[in-house]
Amino acid sequence: MKTTWLASLLVTIFWGAVLGLVVTYLGGAMVEALTATPIVREPLKAMAAGIILAVMSGLLVTTHH
């Protein structure tokens, strides 16, 4: 059971990082296209935010089920 928990945590961290990057780059591209102002993208901060949100949402789902 412990390996399943660890595997799901690692998958959550990985996809959180990927989604953080995707949202940052797509959102930045949309904002640049709409407002014509360059945006400084920070991939490490985006990955960290994505991981934190993914883990927090996973904990929320786990505690409510």
C-alpha cells in the first residue's frame, strides 16, 4: 500500500510541474498576444506553484473521501 501512495505522489508532482509550465507558457503567450507587452516567464516558480497546487488538491480529495 505504501508503494501505491508513493507512486501516486510522484505522479502528482510530475503532472503538477508539467501543468504549471503549460499554464505559464500558454497564459503568457495569450497575454502577450492580447496586450502586446512582453512577459517574463519563470519556469521554476511555475513548476513549484503547479506542484503545490497538485499536492494540495490531492490532499483535499484524500481527506474528503
